[in-house]
Amino acid sequence: MMRPLVKSADFERTLAAPTRARSAHFAVHHLHGAPGVPVPPRTHKLSTELSTGQPTGNDSPVDDPAAPVPVDGVWWGAVVPKRHARRAVTRTLLKRQIRAAMGRLPALPSGMWVVRLRAPFPREQFASAASEPLRRAARDELDTLLAEAARRAAARR
């Protein structure tokens, strides 16, 4: 099961790892391991009333830092900087292509994967920000790049 990376610290750790594969426009980083423990969202409002009633019987700590995080799994992230894709529609298209390409791979080695856009697509060749030729070019490049990165990561283990 693939899950998205959500914490910036996990992105930073993964991007600090060596590049596993590189193409004309993208780079793939992989770090074996699980992301940090996510901070649970607050589900209750703060109250000024004293709680002097009977205990509810729930003896578990409120903020358990040892919350179970699965060790094996695939976490993915996409970094599409504005300097390489100026229009939001292009950034969204590329992020969707990255997510779809990650899902098309049969089996990725476990760990955190981040795909980073490292060079812009030429505007002369792809005039429209969300054109079908841009979508096809990104899909083809990502499929070959991720297959190569998965092969290299599996060979390292």
C-alpha cells in the first residue's frame, strides 16, 4: 500500500539521500525506512472547566510518541518547484503524473520515495500548460525513470 509523505522533515531526509535515478527532467530519491511519527490532529476543544468527575477508565497516554508506524511500506512524495513549472495547472498535472506512475509500478522496495522535477519542460515544445503531449511526455519519462530507480534500489538490498 502506498501512502503519501506529509512531514517536511521526511522530505528533507529523503532528498538528502543520493539520487537513485535521473532523467532529463526528473530525479528520484529513495531512503529505506519509515517516516517519522505523524502528529495526531487535535480532536477536542480546550476548556476552562475543571474535570473533577470519575475517570473514564482509559489509561492510555494522550500523546503516545511510540505510536505504531509500519516499518515496511512505500511512502511517496513529489517536489515540483515553481521555478521549473510556473503555472499551477502544470504543477498539478506533473504531481498527478508522478502519483500515477508510482501506482503503476508492480512492486517498489519499501521506504520513502521522492520524485523531484529538476528541469523545466520547454515552453516552445509544450505551449499549453496542461496539454496531452506534455502529459504523455511526462508519463513516458516517469515510467522509465521509476522502473530504473526501483531496479537500482532492489539491487542495493
